[in-house]
Amino acid sequence: MERIIIKNKSSIDKMRIAGKALAQLMQEVASMVIPGASSHDIDAFMERRMHELELVPACKGYAGYRHATLISLNDVVVHGIPSKEIILKSGDFVKIDVVGSYKGYCADMARYFFVGEASPVARRLASVAQLALDAAIAKVAPGVRLSDISSTIQEIVEKEGFGIVRDFAGHGIGKAIHEPPQVLNYGKPGHGPVLQEGMTLAIEPMITEKSYKVRIMSDGWTARTIDGGLAAHVEDTIVVTKDGAEVLTRL
């Protein structure tokens, strides 16, 4: 098993600054998620603001990726590529995923937005994803097994009749966007590494209206549901504290 890096106070402080700046940015961008906006315009605004907030857009250049954010609409689960051709319209269900680095340390977060009037299923899907994330974070504490988080997410999501994506997972985070351990969104409790104070994790339920299976499009990034059902994604970066968890990506 790969070694999980325990962060010291200085590292966590930098991740906290990155996380709070991203949370502020997500609040700012909400006013841009409107009919007629392009996902390219949203990405450009977020990249500019990240530089103003002293963040390095960590997605840009990662594995050859050319944008600061990932913007996924409707049946796109994750890794939607911003484009001038993707114009938002009323009823769209938008997920924005972004990683910012401050003095070498990353924070990663994803939030959802509704364009105009959202469908009842989009609202329900989003609320269940958020409920699962919040419950998973509440489960975090020293001595807890990693799969206890995973099973908490699965139980909540499947109880509501939605699917849990298997092809992608949460992850450790720090100097690198992706560090050990992998944080699955499904599994049986009581397995995997024991959480310790100072571990930093990006927890991110990715859930679907219908089948959990996805297909990767020809661009090599965009992951859609296999059956066209809607998908929700929400994510926070947390640090394990002596009492539980501190969420670094919320104001």
C-alpha cells in the first residue's frame, strides 16, 4: 500500500488558504451560470480570478489538460471540457470542478448549479449527492477506517434509488492533486487504511439518475452516463483533525 502523507501545520495552512479562496470563487461564479453563457467564458473568468487570488490553476497542464476548470452539464458526470460551443440554457444542470494550488499545496472542490428552472430529478439528485458528502465528512475521525466513508456514501445514495459511479473516486491531496489513498464512493465498512490526524482527503460523491456506468468520449476526458441519465458531483477537501474533520473548501 502506498504511503499516505501526513501534513504538518504549515502544509495544512496553505491548503486552507487555497480552499477558502476556491470557496469564495465558487460563490462569485454563481452569477455567471445563466442562460447564454458559455462554459468557456466561465472557465476564463475562474482562471483570471484564481490568479488574482494568488492561486495556481492546478488542472491546467495536468496530463495535458488545457483549462483551469472542468465544467460538466447534465449527463456528463465529470471532466467536461470548457468550450465556446457549450452554451448554457434554462434547465441545464451544471457541475464545476476546480483545483487551486497556493505555495505548492492544493485544494480541490466541485459544486453544482442550476440554470433557470431545474427539473425535480436534477434537484433531488443534487440534494442526495450533497447529503452523501456531508454524511461522509461527518464520519471522518482518527481511528475510522477509510471504507467507512465509502460505505456511508453508498448507503445514502442507493437508498434513494440512485447509482454510484465506480470508474472515478476521491483521493488524497496535498502537493499533488492526486495522492494516496483512493477514496471510493462504495464498499463495505471496516476496510482500508485507518484515518489519522493530519491526513488530507478530497471526498467526492459522483452519482447518477440511472445506471452508474459511464463512457469516455473521443476527447479522452468527458465522462457521460451510458444511458443519458443525469449525473451529480460535489466535492470538498478535508483534513482529519483530532476531533473529526475540518472542511478546507467552505467559507
